[in-house]
Amino acid sequence: AFMVKEVAPNVHAWDEAGSYPLSLHEKAYAAGVYAPGYPAEYGGTPPEGGWDMFMDLVHMYEVSVNSSGGVSSSLFFAMSIALPPVLRRGSADLKRRVAPDVICGRVTMALAITEPWGGSDVANVRTTAVKDPSTGDYIVNGEKKFITSGMTAKYFTTCVRTDPTKTGMAGLSVLVIDANSPGITRTKIKTQGWWTGNTAYITFENVRVPGNHLVGTEGQGFRYIMENFNHERWAACVMCTAGMHRMIRESITYARNRRTFGKPLMDNQVIRQKIAMMAMKAEASFVMCEQLAYMMEHQTPANDIAPRIALAKVLSTQGLEFCAREASQILGGNSYAREGVGNRVERTYREVRVNAIGGGSEEIMLDFAIRASKL
């Protein structure tokens, strides 16, 4: 109900403006839909009896199906990938200082991992954090790219190399960095989709970060990031599935109302077949999301779930791309215009690439799944 009333009517205008009102975070929190999956001690609003992965699935689906990728990713998804490492591995003091403001929507938080030369190669992080022995502070230098909510975030959950003598996954750590610290420059990246995502290019030049902003143990950053990826990729699957259903809804609505050659467009067998093919892919994706939710709820080992999530991500991203294309064919020229009845299809078509690439590209996901099977 919150998404239908407060978000859906405004998505198009926000997309065209390239941003959305940050007050929406606190408004969503006041409605009880912003942080139901977070601990009550830090301001979370879990339902009576607690939170589980099936509730997580429903929540992620509902905040996506009546929205756009840009709004839902900034409003809900960015926090869901930036805050968990802090809650899971951060000190009590760090959680107490950071989590309440983020969870209550007073400030936003972004995950800063990807670099201009890294992409899916997470272990290739070059941003350095060298400790100042006189103060215990870290001095951070480097660059991050494609950071969702990077322009508006108050905090960055940042992957850095604390041991420059080591390469690959060794020597990586995670720091919470105040985005307003001296030495940080943010530049908005104009993207193909997710226009309201406030995607940023971030430069760190001798940025001083207090030593107590270290998440967990120094040198264990790669492990913490990998712990985070399963839920991130699963959430992306749910978002894509919601997008598929949105494309089916738009197609059916249009095909019922549009008359061609003296009859409704829906009366054409080829149109019904297109919708059936879309529904088949959407249902398969949703079933995988539910299966993975069951496995995570019952604490199946992460190493067993990870390759399945990788396959599910490819299934859902390719399914969304298929549904966006078929919806575009059904709506015809209307789906090519950013205004009018086809604007939701046009926007979704622009957003398919970020899903197929972000969080691990389709190629990386497929290769990972096969390597994990040890054929």
C-alpha cells in the first residue's frame, strides 16, 4: 500500500529528474516498511514473532513491483548491502554510532567495492588504507566506481587494502567511511538505467578514517564481502522477478485495451503466446527465489547456496531482459517513448543491463557455478 500510494505515482517524474526526495526514507520508516528486517535495538521494526527469509522475499518483491529499479535500489537495496557487514562484524560501538541513523532513514549508506579496473574481480581492489602509527587512523587513497547511492550516502562501507604487500584476496579489510570527510570527491555518473540511483564515482585522497571504523578484523575483508554477496544476489533475483511480473501486467493491460484489425490485441494467438512465455520464465524465477529463501532460512551452508544463487541470478536477469523485450514488442512504438502508456516498459528496458552486470556478471556467475561443482 505504501509503494502504490507514495512511490508508484511519482516514479516517472523522479526518474526524469534523476533523483528522488531523500525524505522518502523517513516516510517509509514511519510507515513501518523501511526496516522490518533489522534489529529493534537499533531502530528496526520487525513484526511480532521475528523476521524470516520468506518475509524478506515478500518485502523485496513488494518494494520492487510497483517501483523502478533506480528508486527501489536506492531506497531499500543500497542499505541492505551496505549495513549488514557492519551489523554482522562491526564492534558494538560502531554499530551503536552508525546503525540507528541508517535504519531509521535519517541518513543513507552505500557499499563501495567496485573500482574502475576491478569490476567482478573483487580481489583486485587497489584502494589503500595505511595506518598512521601516531594516531591509529587509516589514511585512505583510491577510487571507487558505479557506487549506487554514492551521491547521497552519509557512510560508505568500503573495501580497502590494508596490507599493500599482499595481492588478491589477502590483505583486504572493510572500513566505514564518513562520506563527508575531507579528501572525498563524488561525481555523478550518467547511466543507461537506474537514473534515480545516484550512481557515483568516488575519489579518496588522503582521507583520514578513525581506527575504530574498522569492520571486524583487519585482513578479513574479502571474507566479509563474500558473506554479503549471497543475500545481495538473491535480492537482485527477487527484484528482477518483480520486474518480470510488472512487464506481464503492462502487456496484459495494453493488449486488452488495444484494438487492431477490429479486435483486441489479446485475441491474437501470437500475443497470448508471448505472455505465456513471459509467465513461464517469471514463475521459474520466483520458484527459485522461494527455494533459496527456504535454504537460507534453514541455514544451508553458504558454500552450498552460493552456486545456486549464481544460477538463479542469471535465470532472473535473462528472464527480465526477455520480458522487457516481449513487452516492448506488444506495446510497439508506445514502449519507445519515455512518456505515456509505455513509459514503464521503456524504463525497464533501459534497466536490464545493470542487473545482468551488477553484483557479478552473467558470465562470472555461470563460471562460478560450474567451478563450485568441481566437475
